[in-house]
Amino acid sequence: MKVGIIANSQKDGARATLERMVSVLEERGIGTLLGQETARNLGLGEGLPGPELAAATDVIAVLGGDGTMMHAVSKLGGTGKPMAGVNIGTLGFLTSCTDAEIEVLADALKNGTYSTSRRTLLLAKVIRKGRDPVEFLALNEAVLARGQTGRLVSLTATVDGDFLNKYRADGLIVATPTGSTAYSLSAGGPLISPSADVFVITPVCPHTLSQRAVVIHDSAVVELSPDDPGDGPMLFTVDGRDCVELGREDRVEVRKADAHLELLRLDGWSFYGALRTKLNWRGG
């Protein structure tokens, strides 16, 4: 077995955690390869670009947090290889364990005593007049939101070509079940089980309180577009990155990606247990 490692070099203790993980895995006869950014940022040679790292390894270990996991998904290009998140700090929604549990993870990899949770990915296509379309892969969400203006903006949303609504809001989110615990949740969207075959469309601070989140099947194609030229350029992002300006005649198409993510889970992990812990529910 070979494990590819991607680490957030900005995290305190990232290098120490990486070196410890390499040592623990090697003690169990498991080889390691480093991602290109990780190796360069930590002064450990060249490493491999994302797609090559995924092709050359059996499992990808991501050292950091949920944000590092989302960044890794974009760099790996939607690999079907299991990804194990090691949170440098506390347990996140996406990570498999904390840095204090590296030995437990290594034993699970050696013995094959782990499961995977399949997660839907979004494919978002930005279509701008006079330019080639640009595609982005996202784990959590695609967002069209106000740009430099401090006021509400107007957006139109369609589902499979059928007009859904015209929103007056700070923005509009299209989220996967995985993303339902992130930005969509903070905007008032519902919590959704990771195994549900749905997307949720959530307005951000809508002008009208009746404009609520809508859950749709993930086979649908959602189109978002600016509606009022007076609003100026809007900003489109996926998973909090890849910011793109959109004008009045531009639009975004969001659909389920052909690729998916396999999140590695250790024995005893529970989505509902993570909810109780992260949201401080009774019994957490």
C-alpha cells in the first residue's frame, strides 16, 4: 500500500504531524508520497501534482482541516481513491480523525478496518459572453453573491430550465448534502444526510422571509444568473475559492459531477454523532 499525503503548511505543527505520519506508516510497511505543494512549501523536494499523486497511491491522507480537504479535492481532480482527513486540532465534519489518532488510522489502513462514505461533488460551469466556459469541481457548494456593492442584488434561478424564483438577497447557494453543514447551514438551510441524493438551494439574507431553502433531486441542472444590471458585477465562488466576476449577461450552470469523493471513516464514526458534537446538541 502507498499513501499520498497533502498537508496545509500554514497550520501550526503541520510539518511535525507529517513527519510523524510518515514514520508511523513506514513502521507498518506502508509507503508514502507527498503532494507537490506540500513538498515544496515544507522544503521536502518536489512531490507529485494532484492527479499523479492520486494515480500512484491507494489512499490520500490530508493533514489540516475541512478547508484543506476541500482544497485537496480540487487539486486531485475528483479521484475515486479514499481520502482520510487528519485534523490538526479538533475533529471536523470531513476529517477521519485528529492528529492524536494517527496510529489508529495507520492500523486501520494496514488491516483494512475502515469504511468509506461516498460524497456527491458539484460541477459548476461559468458561461460568460465572448469567452470559453470554465468548469469548477466543488465538494460543498457553489455560490453567486453580491460583489463590491453593499446592497442586496437580484438573482434568477431555474431548475432543469423551469423558472424557480427571482431572489433579492446577498446571494444564492447551491449545496451538496456534505455542504449542508457549511455555508448553507449558516444561511438557514437544512441539515441533510450525506447519503441523500439531493441538492439544496439556499438564499443568503433574502429580502423576503418567504424565500426559503429548496431541496431538489441531484439529477437536476440548476442555473443561476444576475438579474439587474444596476447591481454591478457579482462574484461566483466554489467552496470559498476560485472567485470569478459575473456580469449581467453571464450565468452559472450547476450539476452533479460524474466524479465523487470517497471519505475514509474509522470504525465507530457517525454523521449524527459528529452533528451532536459540533453543534453541541444534548448528549453530544
